[in-house]
Amino acid sequence: MILYHTGDREIRTPDIHYGRKNADFGWGFYLTPDREFTYRWATDSAVVNVYELDESGLDTYRFSRDVVWFQYIFNNRHTKDGLASDVVIGPIANDTIFDTLGIMSRGYLQPEDALQLLMIGPEYTQVAIKTEKAARQLRWVSSERIEGIKTALKAEQDAYQERFALELEKILEAAVSEEPMPEC
């Protein structure tokens, strides 16, 4: 499997313990098989590293954009990674997951409503290398310094934010209309 990682430098030997514990798939080294996605998210003077992962003998868990995926991300955002796999592959949660989970945890949204909001927007794949075993099977191939490509991404983000706001408004209106009226 060919994978890409964008960062500020060439990374020949990834550190699976560097980074946030509360990322989508917990602590690990994050990559994507989607070359276009990698380049679209690059900032000025970024470095795109290319790797090859030998999946043989690895315990790999694959998620779909569904309630199991949502619950796993929700748990990881609360630093409760309960999955013991070498590699985790699945959709990237949209950029508003913190807001979505915050709205839900404050009682404004039900889990099914939060999941509906997380389904908005394009679906990109991420791969998290979670164990030293998997890291040893990840071979650095090359790197390239690039300049950021933000024009297309900006339009995509604007369209996403607009659709998210409309969907959230519908959900909240439905919730308000279901509340019983107070008695006088």
C-alpha cells in the first residue's frame, strides 16, 4: 500500500508515539492513501513523504463511515482508544468534529444527529500506524517539498460549512418542535 504524510520535514523513520492521543484513531502515525488529498492540505513549504506499507502479518482494522466509526472517534477524542490493532484505516472525521461532539456532549444533539452531521462533506481515508510492528513494515520511499494549494480547498471548506450549518439548523428546529409546550 502506497501512503502519504504531509509535514514540515522529511520523516524517514516515523514516531508512532509523537502526536495527540485524542486524534481520530488515537495515538499513532497518520498517513493517507489519497495522494490528491495530501497535496490539497499541504501548507506553504510542506514536505510530502511517500511510504510503502507491507500489510502482511499485521492486524488491520478497517472502518466505514458508520456508527461504529463514530463511536470509536468519539472515544478517542476522549482519550479512550479501545482497539488493539497494528493499523487502523478509515474515513477522516470532518474538521468540525470537536464542535459536533461538543454540541452532543452538552445535550443539544443526539448521537444519531451528530453522526448525520459527520457524514457531510467528502470522504477521505486515513491510515494510522499504531504499533512498532507496523512501523517496521512502513518503508520510506521518497519526499518532495511543495508549495500549498489552498484555492480548491477553500471552496470545498466554504461549501462544507454552508451545508453543515443548514443541516444543523434542520436538526435543531426538529428538536425544538418536539419539545412539549410549558403549561400556564
